[in-house]
Amino acid sequence: MLETLNLVRKSLSELIAQKAKSPLLLLSLSFIFLVSCEDEVVVKPSYTGTSGEIVVIVEKALWTNQLEDSVKTLLQPNFPMLPQAEAMFNVLHYDPQDVNQLIERHRNTIKIEVGTPRKPGLNFIKDDQAKGQLTVLIRADDHLGVLDLLSSRVNDVIELIREEERKRYQNWLSLHREKELEKKILDEFGYAIILPKGTRLVELKPDFVRLDWEREKIKGGTQHFINHGILLYKHPYDSDSIFNPVAMRDIRNQNLKRIPGPRKGTHMTTQNFFEPELTAVSPNPGFKYAADFRALWRTTESFLGGPFVSFVQVDKSGSELIISEVFVLAPKFNKREFIKEAEAIAYSVYSQ
């Protein structure tokens, strides 16, 4: 500690002596010096693990004999509105004795303690062992108590993990974004969305924006294209009755006629085989109400299709819907992680 303070003092002295050109750097070093004099600042490492994973830490015998099947059933419902069934999460188990630093800092962690003297309960802890980590701590008298607690709060657990996953991806996006293109859209459309690097503008109108984000991924030794189509469009808001799945599907289909299909005369539409899902969610700053709308898309007279998610918000005047949508085309791959990326992008819409 003493060596650190001496080093900071020396750096400050050199900067002052040389009339440092960067006031910001000087201020930063001064702040470090002042904080260090009071107490050491603890900087936690970043989280580990892959998106979509949950690590469950509990004794192996308890997991294998009494918890595994029930816990996986609770945490692995099907992800909503995908062409093929995919579990909400991949669940991994570790015995406490096998937990190293990498596992301890996993992004989504459920710690289960049975038979401890502490009060039973289920609690959420953010930034427990790592910055950006979410930990669910479950304490109970026995395995039945664990299952009772988890089953009674499983919707909260799933939704909070999904929300944290979305925020993590948005944080990454904020560091790898197309700022100039966002400003161009904001000036013309009045609203913008955080766009990943490499996003291409296709159409820009005061009431409709279309963009493409395309990349490649290897599977089976072959490069395949992954496409995210990004849309922004407006619609008059004159009644609360508009917030129902059928009305939202009709609004979407009206606007998607502007997106041509692979052959002349074809266009994008919404798949009718499955009932769309509409869920009330929290609006972004500057908006009044919001809903998450998702289903499957297809093109007329074609086999092209996939999942999409729309973030539907009422503007602050209460007169217009602002709809941000991202659809996914990834024929050779599972779609869960791609639609989660789409969700993070769609939910990032902002106003002037």
C-alpha cells in the first residue's frame, strides 16, 4: 500500500512540475490518491461463462438423487416463439468442492444450501463474486424446501436472468455500435436504436426504417450467413384495444409489405399457424407504455422464415406507436441466442 501511495505522489509531482497538458489525467490521479488515502478500492473481475448458461452449485449427492430432474424442469421451459423447441437455459451442476475461481464468477449462478442454521429463503445478489454477475441464493431445511422456494419464485428467477442477459448484451453493443448511422436515423425518424458494428442501412423514411446486420458463422466446416433484419416503424395509437395479438399482427403485416421476398411479388408477413404472444413490459425512458410482441415470420410463396421480436411503445404524447423489431434468419442453427441478441437490440430504442 505504501509503495502505491509513493508511486502516485511521484506521478503527481512529475505532472505538476511539467505543467501537465491533460487536466483530466491530473484530476484522475488526484482522485486515486485521495481514495487510496481513505481505503483501498476493490475492483471485482468480470463475470465468466456463456450466454444462456446457469450454474447450480450444490452437493453432488443431493443434486443427483433429489434435485436435478425437478430443478431442470423448472428452469428449462421452452424459449418462447422459436421454430423448433429449445430450452430456456443450459443448466450445469458443480459440487462446492469442485468450484474454482472461473466457476465462482459465472454470470448466472444458483447456490443451494441445505440444513444450514440460517433462515430459509430465496434471495437475489448482484455482483456477488464478479461485476455483472447474478446469483440466486436458496437456503432451506431440506430438498423439499428448496423445490418449494424455487417453484414459488421460478418466474421471477427466469425473468431476472433474462433481463440481466439482455443488459449484458446491450452493454457490449454500446461499445461496438454504429453511432453515425444511429444519429442519421434519429434526425430523420425521430427515434433511434443501438446498432451493432457492420449494420447496413436499406431504407430510411420519416415513418419507416429498415436495416440489415449480417455476419458469418462456421458449421460443419462451411461458412453460413446469419442475418438480423432491423425495423423501426410508426402507427397511430387511438385506443387501448390495439394492444392485443391480432391487432398487432395486422399492424405488422401492413408494414411488412414493404419488405420484398426472394421472388417478384412476394413479401414478408407473419406466420398464422401459431398464435402470437403479447406481454406487457416496462417502457424505456421517454415512452408511456410498452409491450413485447413475438411470433414467427415468413415470406409469401416461399419457405423462408424464422423468429422475430417487436418492442412496441407508446410515445410520450400518447398518440403514436413506435415499434422496433428485429427478425432472425439462421437456417442452419438453433435460434435461441440469436433471438436474444435481437431482443437486446429491439429493446434499445431511444428518443431525442
